Amino acid sequence: MAKRPSLAASMKAVAREPAEDSPTPAAPMTEPEPGLADGSASLPVATSGSQTQHSPTGEHPSAGTGYRAKTREGMKRLTVVVPPEDHRRIKRLSVDLDRSIEDIMREALADLLQRHNA
């Protein structure tokens, strides 16, 4: 039996395809930057602080990072490691309340920050 195609891979493929009705814009001609052996242009890459580095590949810093939902724009990911029993309990609560784990955890975090006046 063949493996089903990945939804993420399908979405990436659609995002890479140019629109059929609109012409593909030509890439602007640029002079090679001094210091790069292959003469390829580089783009700024954001780093911590106010410094900027250049990517020698010429790719945008977020290229290849995958699809990001519009509902998560401006949000930061927070990862927490919990024991398996706590994970099972939060999953059960999620089903019982018919809410996502993410929604429940946001509520818990808001309650914690409010309780500590943070």
C-alpha cells in the first residue's frame, strides 16, 4: 500500500508554484559582493541583538522553515517538558472540555501571570 502524501509537502509545493495568470517577475541583476568566493549575493540574517549577518547562500532567512498559520503571526513558541502522567491528564481535560491543549495552556499561563502580577 502506498504512503499517503504529506499535507505539509503539498502546501509547500503549492506555495512554490507561480500563479498561472500572473507573469513571473525577472530577478534583478546585482553586482557580486566583495568577499564572497562564488560571487553570489547575500541577504541579511537577523541575529540576537541589533547585529546583522549575511547569508552566503542568498536565501531569505525564513526560506524552508515551512508553513506558518496566520493565527500564529506575532506569537512565540514556548515548550514545556512534563511527565507522561501530566500529559495524559491534560489531554483528557482537553477532550472533556472540547478545547485544544494550546487553548487550555494559554489560559493556565494567563492565570499564573495574573496571580503573580506579572
